[in-house]
Amino acid sequence: MQGKCRKDSNSTIQTNEFITVSESQYCIVESHGLMCYKCENERNNFLCVGEYNLKQCDSGFDTCQTTVSYSEVSEQLSIIKTCTKNSSCHLQIKEHSESDPCDQTGSSWICTTCCNEDACNLNNAPNNQRAFDVGSSPVRISHNHALLSDRTYLTREPTLTNDVHEERAKNQTSFRCPVENSDNWNFNCKVPCADMPDITNMSEHVQAHIKCQIIKPNIELINVKRMATVQVFPENSECLHTFVMENCHDEEPVPNLVHYIWFSKREMNFYHLLSFLSASRFLKPCLILVHGDRLPFGTYWEYLLTLVPNIMHVQRSPPEDVFGKPLGNIEHKADIGRIQALQRFGGIYIDTDEIILRSLDPLRKYPFTLSRAVDWNLSNGLILAEKNATFLNIWHSEYKTYNKSQWGYHSTIVPYLLSKKYPDLIHVENKTFVRPSWQQLPLLFAKNFNWSENYGIHLYIRFYKFTHDFNDIKYLNTTIGSVARHVLYGSKELCEK
């Protein structure tokens, strides 16, 4: 099947399996004819995945319209990008905000945004370069992957995804990475990766224990049996509160104290483990407090406890209401739980699929910090707050208008609106906690994103179909792979086999 590409491409040569194209545009053979795509941030010898949102618009269609919808019932996220005419593209505006492009019905929502600049079609335009300025290196695209071009990652079959990873690996030149390779994001070299510690034969491990039977609580390290639980405190423990106030605070407003919320009986998975290990490795917190009615369980939880001694359990039930209004799902209960933990102790709240990438110390000087996820909301998956921060208390008071049918309004839209009203009470990071966002999932799941300027990254694991472990993550050539290796092995690079 032959055809012509649009302007921007210089030549095409079709073989049995691949089409090789020079310049910045690449062609893919599909069942209904030849179509052209712009590749996203491609570098030499990289396979162009043909991202679904990179279809070139026809003449006269000068605006990129993005529609993102989510259904809580089916847990289905849909991202559709289409070319349209500027006159027909509009924002769906809600009464509560002049700049909120979202509309919500019950537990489902839909957001529509429009853009007519080059960078609109690119989820990650690097360093303010033009979106499609990717040079003229030839890139090979398998026509077997054509369907990857116009579907979201969520609808792709596992076999197709595996093919992408295999082809990408074939097209890379493998050599030992230089000692300093932090600025190279080509992933065309490898490093030796030591195996994670084997705990099979460990009968004991070290655990931190706060001594409460004295006037001034202090902490000691003790040896405990491998299956021993962590130290447990009631929700309003004066001993724990006193210890935190006297030992976890320094000259900064925000104490170096980490909080997780864990409601209901859940087994710890590989991604939860990464989150806890990243917090321990890069934050070096005074304590890691797990607030909830149950503790995690399973192999990864046991493994975590052998590596991180300062985890403690604050036992509490999920909140059932807020200002007399019954809370809906468990996520809304967790939203209130994190606010309450920060009001009482201050510190750093982390979602269980949020990965810390570097120290947050530069941000602890601010009384309260959130990050944009997209331009019209603030993420509550990573929060820094001093004890009883003014912004935190105002945010909490806004739950007087809570409506359980509104999925993310009070947790993400309300703090955004409050940040405009009280800019002096909050420091807002520009997407450094969650970039890529939920609108850019393929950058997490199928490609490599340069996260070097991020403080953290949200994995959105509820939308990811695959499970990984200590072994296969060494060779996973995606953003999830590089982040996991950064946490586990101290390097983002692919591991030598």
C-alpha cells in the first residue's frame, strides 16, 4: 500500500515491515490508507510509537481539541484529540469558575480544552522548543503498530505494548553508560544493577520504637522478629504528638515527617513499595506514619519493613462525615484523612502511587505547597504543610459545601480556586509533583519522559494493566521503568543483563 505524506517529510522508502522517513514527520500504513503523524520528542535510533494525538490536521482545521472523560463506575479514562476549526472549539464552563473546562454528572466528568499553537499537539514540549523540532534522523515505524496511533494507551492490547518495547530495544545501541549520564535521556546505554537484598533467610530486622513510659518520649532501635508488626498508636496519642513536636521539627515550617493514608484491607503491591522506598531514600524523614484502620500486608510489606525501620501505625477509622455531611467513597474519606493528619502534625502527605524523585527540603520553607496537575486544578497527591497551616484550614472549611456526587471538586478544584483568592498562603509548584498528568498517560506507560525537573511523579496505577517486579523493571524501557530503577538501584538507566 503506497501513498504520499504531507509537506515536512522529504522521502519515504517502504520495505516489507517498515517505512523509513526522514525529517520530522513519519508515515504509517493502515488498513484504510496511508496516514502521517508527528512523533513526540524522538531522538536518534528511537522507535516512533506514533502517539494517538499526533495526527496532522487538514488544511483549515487549525485548532487541537482535547476531550478527557472519566467514569467512576467503569473506572474508564478516555482521552480524545481531534482537529477542528477555531470557530467551533469552545470551553465547557461551569458557573463556579471562569476557567474550569470541566463538567460533571454524578460520578463522571468530562473536560474539553482547545489550543491552536504547535505545542498543543505535544504533551511534553521540551525547553520551550517548537513542538515538532526533532531534527532529521531517520526513524523506523512498524505498520504492525498502526493502531497505536489513534487509541489511548488504555485500549491497547498487551501484545502490542510488548511489541513496542521489543522494537525499541532492538533499535538501541547498547553500551556501558558513563559515570555521569544524568543529562542523557536517550536510554541507549546500560549500567550494572545489583540485585535487591534477599530477605528469605532473615529471621529478625531492626525497628524504631518510641518509648512512651517516660516524661520526654524518645526513640530506640530494637531487633524484632521478621513477621512483627510496627508500633501502633491511637489516633490522638499524646506520646506520638509530643515526640513529633520535639524531634521531627527543625527551623523550617514543614517538619520532615511523612504521612500515608491506608484505609481497608489491602495487600501492598510493587508500586506501593516504590512509593514508600522513594520517600525513605530521598526525604530521609524523621518518621513515616501510616494512618488507617488496617496496615498493608503481603510480601512487599514484609520486604519494606526489613529495609525501612521508622514506619509506625496511627490507628484510626475512615472518617464517615465532614461537617455533618456523609462522605461517599473511600477516596473522599482519604481526602479528609490526609487533611486531618496534616492539621495535627504537619509534614508531607504522599499518595501510595506517588513516587518521590528528589529531596523536598527546598519546599519545606513554605507553610503550604501544592502542585498543579493541569492548568485548572491542584493535585492533592503530594502535600507539604506546616501544622495547622492557614490555607489547609480554609480548604478544610470549604468541605461545608461537600457533595459526594462531585468526584474531584473539593479535593482538586477548590484548592485551585483558593490559591487564586489567597496567593500569599500557598506556594504553587508548576506541575513538578505530577508531570505527566492524567491527560498524558502514554508518556508514563509507553514512552520515556524526562522527569529531571520533577520533585515527584504520579504513576496513576489504577489505569495501568501490567504488574512488574524487581527483575523485569530492570529492562522496562518506559517512564515507569526509569523511575523504578532510580528508586531501587540509584540510576534511571536500563540495567545490563
